[in-house]
Amino acid sequence: MPSPSLDTVDLKLLQALELDGRAPFSRIAQVLGVSDQTVARRYRRLRTLARLRVTGMVDEGRLGLATWIVRLGCERNTAPQVAAALAGRPDTHYVDLVAGGTEVVCAITPRTPRERDDLLLDRLQRTPYVTSVGAHCVLHTYYGNSLRWLRKLSALDPDEERALRLPAPPPARTPVDLEPADRTVLELLRRDGRATLTELQAATGQAEGTVKRRLERLRSTGVLYLAVEYDHEPLGQSVEALCWLTVPPHALAATGRAVADRPEVRFAAAVTGRAGLVVSVLCRTTDDLYAFLDERTGALADVREAETVLTLRRVKALTAEGR
């Protein structure tokens, strides 16, 4: 059960931010039926209580870049050192210690083929204490449904969700070209996804209307999306795991969509390599993780094998500073 320190308003505020991380407090307040001051106060409280952060993230695929999930086996007592070095790289999205503390998993998006080859073929191969390197290119993402977990706790009704949800960006056809001012906006939002138009205007030196249109373009094309990060322990979720599912190629799409639709799943993607699918799962207890593997994943006819590793510590999260 969620912590008693989080009440219905807190949970609905988290759900509202999942729908639109930049929604004005006034709009959230109107939907929730409370005052602007209440929403602002609860937001500040959640930043302290649950380390809530809204961070502007870039969908690298919209820019023609590929993301890799890298698994590193490490010698005893050396994984934290390797993880810290990876966390210091600007192109890593998250870095986790898993599997008894002898394995590091990270997601990384090299900016150029040269950077990719330098990392995967040279640096990691020569890194002291690294005993194995597995690199899996993300081919397709099946977006998880983290909102379902919040709905189970305290749901906004359908009308409230419709008032806050943004339209989904169209499918990517060609890479989006960024201008220098776009990169300035993205960098500021990486540090604070709710940075004001005044702050964006000061950073770019452009008029507020120009900055607003630039921001709308970045969001409508799918280049910019908002990641809402917070500690899940106050919501009763303390078991996080990565599941590598072996699925035949013809069943990747159907299995990926089915898995991603589960409320326990934060992220699912088709990747290169033997497994085919990687799934990030967040559960309340190890019994719930067992039920997910046995009753949900096990019920999918095309899942041939499953390898599960528990996340012991998140060294770097989606946010700029990590956790």
C-alpha cells in the first residue's frame, strides 16, 4: 500500500504530471478542484518527500540516433567504480547496479558512429575490471503504462485525463533538424523540465513568442518529452527488475505490446541480440514479481525464455543529476 504520507491529491498530481509534465499549476488545480496554491505546495512537498523531478528528455530516434542498452560484467567489488564512470558521461540515460553487484546495465546514445565505435569497440573492451560486454541496440520501444499503477491507487476520471493529456506525436518519418536555439532550450529543460518561458527566453535571447513556438515544435514532433521521476517506495513499490525475454522475430510486436500494457512495466523494447525483448518492471514485492513472471509473462505463448535480474541501486536516473 502507498505511504500514508501521500494522499489522494498527491497521487492525482503525480498522475497529472505523467500526462503533461509542463501542465500549468492553474490547469491542474482546475481539473483537481483545488486551488493553485495547493497544487504548488503539494508539488514542492513531493520534491522533498519523493524526490520528484520533471526533466526534459530528447527522443534520440527522432534525431536519427540509436540508443544502446549495454550490460557489463565486472570483477568483484569493482562494479560501483565502473558505474560511476559511466554515470559521468553525458550520453548515458541511466546506469544501474544489478545481479548481486557484479553487473552494470546502462542505456547510452552515442552522438556519432565514431563515438559509438570508440565506446563499444575500444573503451569498454579496455576498461579495467570489466569481464564481459554485451551491447543491444534498441530497435523499437513499446511504451509502458505507468499510469495504470497510479490509476489503481487513486484515479483521475476519464474527463480529467482528457483535460490534461497531450496529443501523441506523429510517427517519425525523417530525422528532425535542430537549430542552435533548439539545443539551448533542450539543455535548459534537461536540468528543469518545468523551466518557465521567461527562463527559456533569457537563455536563448529570443522573444517569448518565438521561444513558445520553438518549444511547441519540439514537443509536437516528439523530439522533446517530459520524464517524471520520483521515488516509488512511498507508493509501495520497492522491487525493480530487468527481464530479458527470448521471443521469435515474428512475435516481437505482439508480445512487446502485450507486455508493455501491464501496469508493472515501465519500459519495454525490441533489441538486437538473442533475447529480442528487454522489459523494465517495477513491483511492490518479490511475490508480485513472481506473479508477473509466472502468470503474465508465462501466459504469453511466444515467450521462450526469461532472464530476470534485480536492480540493486540506480546510480544515474533519467534526470540530469541522477539520484
